Amino acid sequence: MRVLCNILLSILIGYGSVASADWINLTGAETSPNIAEIYVLHDRVRVNLEVFISELDKFEELLPDAWFADQVGTRPPLEQRMQTFATERLQILTDDGKRLAARLELIEPRLRVDRKSPFAGMVNPYSGQRIPEAPADKRVAYAEIVYPFEGKPKYITIVPPLDAEGNVITTIGFIAYHKSVPVIDFRYLGQASKLNLEWDDPWYSRFDNPNLKRHHKSAMMSFLYVEPYEVRHEILTRVKDMETWMELGLRDPEYIEIDELEPLKQRIGEFLLGKNPVRIDGATVKPILDRSNYVKVGLSGIQLLEKPERLEVSQRPAARGQRRLGTVQRPDRAHSGDRDRPRGPVHVLYHAR
């Protein structure tokens, strides 16, 4: 689970129902038989791979000798098998054309991670295709593979297992991160895919393939809702971008310490409160800051950061850190008493009545 510093602002006039602004991935890639989580770090690419039980033959090089009782002594040693894996199975190439060597860190039987897809098995309203469901058999071989590199390549190319004609031989759903920033939502790794790396700000790292993208591409998002008796303005932004407009006042430029969380949150809220004027029928309306929260984001969307923890601002000492955007999920609101107050992960609200 990756931690974000997102601020959501709303301007509310009177009372009204609150609509949902959430987004759900309809590709079905997160329920693929095989799953690869790919992390581009400062000196290596790390791949966490889940191989479906019936697809083990596609990744035979990773499997330990103990799983082949009838073939003991006939298989190549692990080092040789990993050379084959790095050149014929899951290949990663740098911008100079160098194919990275692969090192197996861990291989063990597990049950697949339950990446819930609420529409699995249903028909995608856009494509008309049925959204795949995860295999009923949850058994997988879980592997952690490291591809070391030197320097900072401008891009890497990720190549899935291919046959002699260049066709992919197995289905892999994957997600890619540059440092801690998700570059894409879950998609299918169906061909060689070039990932351009923006080392100073990984938020802007991108795949060449337009189908491999993150739904939330902007570093700041603003939502304006105009309804009877109510106007709401919501802003979702990164702490890094707030640093452009205001002094964060942190002791350590790389981290927000636990005792700095609340004061920083209040300063950001107050700053944005004064920078978002609204006029209704020509009259200026004074907003009221209701609340703000740090949030964390995972495959299931945005969740409140319920327990305070040290948050990273810098990815490395020489550069400011990155934060990723998530979706905004806000349940309906009742219309009486205390229930008029929003519930769930609504992060900063302005009320103007």
C-alpha cells in the first residue's frame, strides 16, 4: 500500500446529496491468471510475480528442483536457468539496448492476492466484452526477481514471454511503478512496452503505448459541482505541488514527521481556503473549512490514513518526492441533524450557507 498526501476541497452551499466521483478499472487485468508488479527503483527493477498453478510450465526456469522430484540432476543450475529467463521469458532492456540480468530472490507457493474487481464477470458497457474473473483455483507460485542496473536509464523496455513468431504465450496482468509512483493502472502486458523514465519527477514517467496509462494523469485535479442550494469545489493535489505556492516548513525536506502532519494539514487547508473565491449570483460567498485528511491509496482506491505515520516527501535526497493521485469516493449524505455531515473519505470540505 502506497501513501499519498492528497487534499480534497469542497465548497458547499446549504445541503444536498453528494454524488460519487470514483473510478473503477474495467480492463479485468487485475484478475489475470498471472500477475506482475513491476517496480523501477534507483538501482534495479524488482518484479513480484504470481504464476497461476496451470501456467507453471511457462515460467519453469523459476521453479526449484524440489518441485521436480522426477527430474533431479537433469535440470540446468539456477544461474543458467535465470539467464534463460532474462533472455527468453520476462526480458527488461535499458536505453542502450542492454538486456538486464535477472536474479531470483524468492520463490514459494502461495495463494493469489485477492484483487477485488466489483464488475468481474459482468459486461463492460464500453466494449461489450465480459470482464474476466479471477481463476477459481487460487494457488500460485510467488516469485521475487531483481534486475540490477547502473546509472539512470532514460527508458526501459519490458518484454513478456514470446514464441518464435513474436506472439505472447501467456496472459499477464501488470502494474508498474517508478519509485513509489504508479505509472499505470492494471493493464495487460501483451507486447514489448517502452517505459520512459522521468527521474526528477516520476509522476511524469510514461509508457509509449497509449493504452498503458494511469487514469488520473494530472498532478492536480479540481471538481466543481453546481446543484440546487449547493456549490462544491473539490481539489485533489500532491503535497509536492503545494510547495510551489507555499512554504511547507518541514524540519526534514524528505519527510513529514508525525508531529508535523496536523500543522501542515491545517496550513494547506487555510491556504487553499483563501485561494478559491466563489461568487453566487454575483455575490461573494465565504467558505468554511470543514476538515482535511491524509490518505493512502491501493488497488481498492483511496482510504483515510487512520493511524499517523511518517510520510515520505522526497524519493531521494537530491529531489523532492512524488505522490500519486487516487480516486475520490464519497458516499451519499443524509439530510437531517449530524448526518448532514459527510461520511467516508471526504478530505476537505468548505461549507458556505
